[in-house]
Amino acid sequence: MRRWPGWVVVLAVVLAVSALADVKLPAVIGNNMVIQRGVRARIWGTADAGEEVTVTLGAQKLTAKANDKGEWAVMLDPLKEGGPLEMAIAGKNSIKVENILVGDVWVCSGQSNMEWTVSNSANPKEEAAAANFPNIRHFGLQKATSATPLKEAKGAWAVCSPQTASGFTAVGYFFGRHLHKELNVPIGLLHTSWGGTACAPWTSRDGLDAVPELAHYVKALDAIANPSPEAKQKLEEALKKWEADAAKAKEAGKKAPAKPAVPTAGAGTPAALYNAMIAPVTPYTIRGAIWYQGESNAGNPKEYRILFPAMIKDWRKQWGQGDFPFLFVQLASFMGVDKEPSDKGWQHLRKAQDMTLSLPKTGQACIIDIGEVRDIHPKNKQDVGLRLALAALAIEYGKDNVVYSGPRLDKMTVEGNKARISFKKETVGGGLDAKPLEDMKPSGPTLQKRFETALTPELRPKSDVYGFAIAGDDKKFVWAEAKIEGDAVVVSAPGVEKPVAVRYAWGNSPVCNLYNKADLPACPFRTDDWEPAPPAPKAKAKAKQ
């Protein structure tokens, strides 16, 4: 056994103790950061157990002692928007955090349409060149997964400029840009998203466990994070057998068999994204969150009615900041145009999203008018960000003069063979408007084709407003003729003498053109709660003669 010189051993011990004693900060507390204004904001980190740490920011000087796990935190007194500031953190070592702004911090999360960058959006070169907004800051979390909650995530704050903005989340950037211009305060964008992901991976184990209908997700997570003794033993036996088989294969000059897979948390594992990409930043004081996701849950809209609200409640609980505003994007139009009214597709996921508005301080950006038929990533992220920002201004910032929603269903009344659709007063936005389809300026050639198709007489009745379908008690929907009368739309169709239900923009890629005078599209709706008809049984193949 090799013996090391005494001085080497001493040096190693000194270095180990020194490393342990260093005051450290999470990545999200760093140069160019934005501290949430107007509330007590948390600054935290690690140090040696029992070490005293002092945080100095302007006139504030706060002290904390690290607990037995080496964790410490202080709460800054409320700060007014502004900057730049410098913060000093001192213990057995010292750290300086520079170019700090005080403003509003918004979490930007979801799947690929939130991950989509400015460089891939409409007019990318022009948008980047005009992105001279040094008071907008962007923190992008690196992708990671974990079966258990983590304390740290990798990433860095970037100052918005023509050189950096192209890599920002497009929806987050356009949202933040509008808020920055309207409020004249610094905006921090805490960007944490992953393309193709479902909702359950973004929800904590506790959040899933709190809802009986979501118990199967907890079971799936625990199979990885906390495997049963039987599962552990089975894996150990499989690994031992593999080792023996691999050794035999090597002796025989043959290829070794595949090693048994050890279960690990991936991007589809329940809670795995929450653990690695949300939990590390829940101590960070924020103003609210924006969310663009749902495509990966479109196959089970009924569950999404439960899962999505559960995730929102979970985040609010984990952040411990009460019911902070949670604003989300309803799925855009996508896929082919239905030649006849359809009840199969994304419209049910949109309905599940719409139902989530029953939670306090939630808002929805409807983008049914700007989707792409053959592209699940519509490039017009400017309007997406704008509509989210309008919701923030109205819901969170109390701007009473801001209309943030297109017309939303209030009620249906039947008048003979016609149905009168009334809309919630606050969403009429100065009046209803049937926008000529030729003037809607869709964002891509495939979307243009969708509207050109809608103009053919065989697909749509002659009508000022497109997108309405009507049914009698036989539950068979047909395209309807729709006329605007004041703040209502009157709907009818030949052959439907006693209307029972009306639907609007109810399809994967509906042709619809009802807006309010604030230029916001009417939200898809239905007045019925009928379940989709089961698929017709397939005809049995005839036996060969």
C-alpha cells in the first residue's frame, strides 16, 4: 500500500475543508439577474454548517447562519424597480453579483412552442436587430431530469441585445417586451421548457399524490425513485446473470449480451422535469408564470381537465407565494380542415384548457386564428406573446382599460328556428367583428390555403361569420349561417327547425373569423356537453370463397 507524504495529506485536508466552507450561490442568483420588486425576495445558497453569511445590497445588510445541511437564506426588504445594483455575499469567502436589476420576474415554461426561439419565429432577423432592451434579462435552464427534487440547476442570465435575443424563448421574449414597454420596468424571464413533454413530468410527486385520479403517475415514478425490495432483488439477479453471461461471451470471443437497463427518470417520467427544472428555482421570488403546453396531452383531454389544474395548484404551493398569476396559451389550429363538423381532435384539449380558467388569477391566450395546418409550431409567436401580456396587464397589473380576451360564450337562447349566441360583456371589446377571410393575413401558405378552401360554396354556407355549426335534438351538427346582430350572433341552418346546441371553431383546424373590435379572436366553444359518438364498427371482411 502506497504511503503519501505527510504534507500531501495535510494539504488535501485543508483543501477539502476550504471547499466545504466556501459560500456558494445557485446559478439563478448571478450576474445580470432580476430581483422581484415590491415584495420580500429570497437570496439563498450553501456554506459550511453553522457558518455566518452576510448579504449586502445597497443599504440592506442581512445575516444568516447556515443550518446543519449547510443551507442558508435571507429575505431582502422590498425593493423599488431600477438598477443596476451590486450585491456582496460574504462568509469565509466573498462573492460579488453585478449588474442586478429590480423588476418583475416571470417563469416561462411548457413544451416546444415555449422552447421555440426568436431565431425560428416570424421575421427573425428584424426581431433580433431591434432587440436592444438591456432591461430585459433571460435565464435559460439547461435540460435535466431527476427522480427526486434537486437543489441546483444549470443556466445563466443574459442581457437582451441584438446579439443574444435570437436564443431567447420567443413567446417569453415577446411577452416580456410588451410588458417592459407598457410598464417601463425591468423584466426577468426564467425560461424552463422541454419540447414534446407532457404535463405530469412538470408536476411534483406531492402534487400528483394529492389527486386520487393521478395515482398511476405516482406509482410510475416510485417504480424508479423508490423501487420495491422485490424489484431491487430482481434487478440485482439480472445484473449478476448478465455479468456471468458477459464473461462467458468474452472467453468464447463472442459479443456480450445487452446489459439489463437500470430504470432512470427521463423526460416522460412523472415529476422528473419538476424535480430537475422547477424545484431548483421555486425558492426564487417571482411575479407569475406563463405556460404553453398541451399538444402532448391531446390524446387524453378528460384527464387534462384534472391534471393541468393540479399542476397549477402544485406550483403555487411549492413557490409559497399564494395564487400568483398563471397565464397559458390555448392550442392553436393544426392539421386539416374538416369538410363536415367534427367532434374528434384537439378541440377537447382546448376545452380542458378553457375549463382551467375556473382557478383564480388564471388567463388564457386564444390563438385559434394563427396556427399552421402542417406545422405544429406556428411561427407567429409575436401575437402569442402579446396576448399573454394583455392578460397579465389586466389580471395582474389591474389595467382596467385593457381587453385581453376575444368574445367568450355567455349563453344561448332559442328563437324559433334560430339560436342567439350572447357573449360575456367584458370580452366583446367594443363590438363584434366578422373579419373578411381574405384580410386575415394568415402566417403561412398552408394556413392561407385553409382560408381559401373555406371560401368555396360547397364547404361553407353563405355567411358573414364562419366557424359555426348547429344541431337539433338528433345531435347531428351541420354548418350554420351566422349573422352579427349587435353584441350577439344569430345562428341557423336549413333543416334544423328546433336548435338544441351550437358550436364555434370546434375542430382541429377550424375556419373561423369572429373577433372583437380589439382584434382578438372569439374563443372556441360549445353549448352542449355531449360525449363524442363512438367510432362506427368496422365492417367484417368477407371470407374467401
